[in-house]
Amino acid sequence: MAEMIETASGWLAPDELESMRARMPILYVDAVPVRVDDTGTVTRIGLLLRIGPRGKVSRALVSGRVLHRERVRDALLRHLEKDLGPVALPRVPASPQPFTIAEYFPEPGVTPYHDSRQHAVSLAYVVPVAGDCRPRQDALDLVWFTPDEAASPVVQQEMNGGQGNLLKQALAYVGRLP
């Protein structure tokens, strides 16, 4: 990740972050890691297995905040490396374009997306990865699903905060929604 920029000054102290979350939307990126065949067709979708704050196991997309003075592309690369490992080899274009924008609210029902901590706006991307993915940080595992499996009610129910809806939008975006 030679293109990483120094972002340490972009971190907020925990109390500062809590204060900001109470006052303004926070910018995030969501990434749907995919495997593609030689024609560029999505063949697999990678979903993380995580344990939530209340001990509940769930499936999740790669997701995280964009730091102050950090380019969106750099934030995508940082979170992909953090969650998938340093040799995932994500193919993020020089000027990435989101497939949608998800707006998370602390109150359920305002949009399909919910985050009890904050009002957040997330730019969502489909990112092909070519390397060996080994989940890190708080991810327990990474499981590769076919598009049909990823869109199934069982997998959708395992996702929190509306990420199942975001996943279905990603599948539609790449022409793989069953």
C-alpha cells in the first residue's frame, strides 16, 4: 500500500468522536469485496463474520470511517487491508465511484440503514480482490458466497444495520441479483 498517506492526525480521541457523532454526520466507506472471473463477472462475494457489541455473531461488509484529510480511495484501501489482510490485493481504481450512498440514522426506520451510535453517510463500493484474504482485527472469518447465496434470506438475516440491503444493491449494480 505504497499510496497510503500519513493519517495519524485524523484520529479523534474517543470523547471527541462521541461528541462529533452527537453533532454531525460522520463519513464512512462500505466495501463489498468480490472475486471476478476472466470476463469481469462477479463470481463470489466476501462477507466478514464478526461479533457485535452485544455478543451477537453477524455477517458484515468491510466498513469504516474516512479520516480528516484522508482521500476516500486511501480510506477504502486502509479498511480493506485492516479487515482482509495485507495481501488481499484490492483493485481500487484511481478515481473510485460509489454504487450508492447509504445514510445511517440512529433512529430505525428513517432509511433502510441504522447505526444506533450516530448519523453516518457511507459511500459504498464493489471492490474486486485478487489476493489471499485473511481476516484481521475484530473479524473472525471471511466467507465467500455465490451471488445467489449472498442474496438468500438466511444470509440477509445475518446482517445488521441494513447492510443486507446494501449487499443486494451491490448485487444489482454488478448484474448478479437473482
